[in-house]
Amino acid sequence: VLRTAGKQDLYEDWNDYRYFNRTSFAVDNEDNIYLAHATRNKIEKYSPDGTLQMTIDRPLNYEISDKIEKVKRKVGPREIELPQLNFVSKSLSVDEKHRIWVLSYDRQLTFEERPVTIHFADEGGQLEATDTLKTSESSQTDAFAFHVFDETGEFLVKIPLTHFADKVKIFGDKLYILEK
């Protein structure tokens, strides 16, 4: 391990632990580390040695989840219990001018819009397969936007997207969006 950044919150429940500690990260050309928390309205910048330098939040159109609700849903031929909570950020990247581009939820996806990932395990609990089921045929949505901040954390602009997006990366002057 060369360096660490960020702090995990401790939860007894595994779902709480894995959802409330989920982050995406990016590193700029000066080795500063940026974290965007998936379920909390928090974007952080750390120095190369792991010292917190800045914390950013932004106005949201929805409430942040403080607990995970369990909801039974019919997925294909099965009824399964799915965790339900509000997500804030999907991914982030930093450009050469140290602007922070956060791929954010502008609104929450409905169940019908959400892809559902199912993990299949054998009798011993070992992972056998993973399958993602798309619950909607549409590739268009108004649920995502980029929130762009300058290097001091000042909000610059919101750029709405018209499609689903999962990851963002910036290389040089090009922004790449991955939709799984």
C-alpha cells in the first residue's frame, strides 16, 4: 500500500456497510485523490499523502437515505428482497484544469428503470455467476447530470444527460462516458 485516503464508517449490517461506504475515485495530474460517495452528498479531495483538503456537497432534488429499506420485488419468475436507498453519485473524474466532474443522480431511478444484479452462489456460498437484468428497454433518461466544480470546490455548472451512464473518465481534452 502506497497511500490511503478517506474513512469508512462502521456498520454491523453488511448491506449498510457496503452501500454507505461505496465510493468512486479519481486522481489528478498532481496525485491528489478525489472521492465521490455513492449514497452521501459528499465529494472529498485528499493530498497525495492522504490529508483531507476539501469537502464539497451540492443541492439535491431528493432526500439522502439514512437507512436501507428492504423491498420485495418480482424480478423475472422470482420474488426477491432488494435493498432500497437513494443514490447521489455514480462516478467522477478530474480534468487537466483540476475541475471535478461528478456523474450524479439528478433524480432517483424508478424500480422499472433500475438494472438489477443477481449473484448466484452454490450450496457452500461460493459465487457461481452474476447476471444483470435490465428492467426497462429505454436507453433514454433524465436521471443523470454532471455537477462540475472548480479546483476550490466552487460549483460551476450542471450538465443534464439524456441517457444512462455508469462511469466517467477524462483523458486530455476528451470526456468518456461508459453505459454498461
